[in-house]
Amino acid sequence: MCDFNQGLHEECGVFGIFDNEKQDVASIVYYGLFALQHRGQESCGIAINDDASITCHKSMGLVSEVFSSEVLASLKGSISIGHVRYSTTGASVPENAQPLVTQYIKGTLSIAHNGNITNCISLRRKLEDEGAIFQTSVDSEVLAYMIAKSRTDSTSVESAVAEVMQEVEGGCALLVMSPRKLIAARDKHGLKPLVMGTIGESVVFASESCALAAAGATLVRDVKPGEIIIVDDSGVRSMFFNRTCKFAKCVFEYIYFARPDSTMDGISVYEARMRAGRLLAKQYPIDADVVIGVPESGIDAALGYSLESGIPYVKGFVKNSYIGRTFIKPSQALRRQAVRIKLSPIDAAVKGKRVVMIDDSIVRGTTVANIVKMLRSAGALEVHVRISAPPFMHPCYYGTDVPSSDSLIACSHTIPEIRDIIGADSLGYLKIESLGEMLDEEGHCYCDACFTGDYPTDREKIDQFEE
């Protein structure tokens, strides 16, 4: 989502259900959001529809903090959507929490959204010129306003959603709840993930398949790029607002964001990370005693490196799971502190050893430098860093918090210079031409713009495009 006050981005998670079996809907959404907690740790919310009456409970905090058993018991209904939000600097405010609930001439509309609308500033200014008043600084409200406006002249909610999805650019996984329908839509490039499942006769949508499993649902398929799926009392039906755009799923989902037990667009996240580790071992072999992975997303790649190289894998860190990810912290000092609190090396595993350390990425360089320093303090003789992604060279505009180029260490330093800055004995990044092999698919059906600068959407329609 775009934050109009700061111009930064974030990753979020959505979950929704259309219940046909008189289940405890609020609890199902709760468990789904709990499984998506890694995608958003600032705020969360659930909106639930009880015979066209929509109730919404949302607040700042983790899912377990916002929803007590008493709150869940008070949320009754048969259609529901939920959201977890991962905000950046200046955006962590209650009014930006989702789902958003809008009252308009046709009734009530609630939406939850993951992604970033790249032409959102232009769309918002146009609406404001026409008299629109906004209560939040997120692009999800722009989507809600546009859908409500289109619905006044459309024959159905899904027609309004289709009209809006054709107009917006960028990454968008969207759930829309009307009084009688649950609608799921995925952007025309498939930049943001969205899957569909079932619990008996009930239909469920989620950002990742791991959330379906947590909620007791069975994965049916991915929502396709440019597709809208409508669920109501008459059943499930599909329509497309666009079939012509290049498929460009976010490769960084497989490297970093998604949970390893998720499968998205037919690709196992766990297996993709294992393949990345094997590729690193082939591309950058080294004599070493142990392989360790930086939790969480570096662990599977480390296992792959170990299997390919024959170097034993050991657990090198203890992770405090009750602190958020570090590269989005608002200042360098806070990022350093977060790393020390978040990770603690296991001295017995690395002392006197030549260590291969696998991590998923280097953004500014601060985090990995602190980790290398901690390993040396724990007694590691050598630290060889391997990164299961290519160097970040360009910002992301589609919903991942990759900052502007002047904040990316790889834009201003060579790999040998980065190696010296982070204090490693050697450094190797996954070769960019290996991304397709990591995903185990033919064709360039993924977005790697943060590595290449090859954006799948029109640059002229990226409002905040700056280099």
C-alpha cells in the first residue's frame, strides 16, 4: 500500500470466507490471519457480515493482541474478510488499519487489500478534484471510493470491481465484501499472491496457502492474474478484466516474504529456497566446516547449500520470534538494536569453525554486518556470506519495502567493497540468471524489477517513480 504522507510501501496479508455451513466464521478468519502474521505485524482487523449488517473490529497490534475470545464471540456472520498490515515510517496509525468499511448509496462495502497501486496518487487527486474526502492515507481507501462510485452506475458489485481493476496499475490482491457477496480480485500481472480454498461447501481466499491450512481449508487453486472470483448464494463464478498482460509474480515472495509451507502459483516456497541454496553452492563453493542459515528465510537455502556442498548444516542462531523484521526499521540505530534482540548466535555451533552463513538479501548492509560481527564474537574463524537473491539495485513500487536506490548498498559499492563493509571473508549473491531455475519453471513469468530495473508496468504510470 502507498502511504501518501511518506511515499513508502509495505507487505500485507488478506483472508476471507463465504460460509455455507454455519461455522464459527470469526474464529476461522482469526486462525487464517494468525498464519499470515509474518506479512503484517502493525495492525489487523476482521469485518464480518451478518445478513447485510457489517461489523468491523480492528486495532494496532498482533492478531493475538487485538482479538480476545470475547471479541471473537461477538463477531457473528456468514461472510467475513480479514487483514494484517505491515506499515513503514509514519504509517503506523489506527485509521490506516484494515479492513475498510464504507457506507454508500448502494449499502455497505468492505475491502481488504495487499499491494501498492502505483498510479494511486493520480487517482486520488482526480477524486479529490471531484469533491472526494478521504479519512486515511492509504490507497485501499482510494480503491473503496472508486468501487463505490462505479457501483452507482454498474449492474453489479463485480462489474464495478472489474472497472476499477482495469484502471489501477501495480500490485493488488483484493477482497471485497458486499451485503451478499464475497469477491476476490488479483492484479493483471499477478504481482501479489492470492489463493482460493474450500472448507466443505464454504469458499476461502488468502494471501498464502499456509493460511488455508491453518484455517482447516483445502487449497483449490490460485486466483489467476486479471481474474475476479465471485461467491454468493448461487455459487462460485469467475470473470476476467484482463487476459493480455505478462504474468509477473513477485520473485521476492519465494526468496523472503512467504512462509516456507506455502505454495503459490504451483511453486513450493520451501523447494524454491532449497534450490536457491543448491545453486549458491554450485556458484560459490568454499572450504568450510559448517553451514548456518539466518532465520527464517535463510534456513531452507542453507539446507540446500549443505546438501549440495556436503558441508554439515548446523543451527547457528536462536531467534526471538516476538520482534518484527529488521530492514524496515525507521533508523539505522533501531535496526542495529533490533538485530541484537532478534538473533543470538550459538557459540558452541560456530566457535573455532569456518562458517558459511546463508541469508536471503542485503539491502542497506547494516543487518548482515551486525550478524557477521556477532558470529566473529562467538568465535567463528571465518564467515563466508552467501545471499539467496541477486543484489538489490532498484526500488520496488508494488508493495515490498525496498527503498530508493540511494539507500541500497549494491548501487554504490562493488561486491568486494560490500564484502569488506560487512566484514565477511567472502561474499556471493545468487546469479540473476538463476532465478528461473530457482523457481523451476521455464519462461520469465516473474517480476525481478528490484534486481534488474525491468518493471512489468508502465513507468509513466508509477506516480512516485524516481531514481
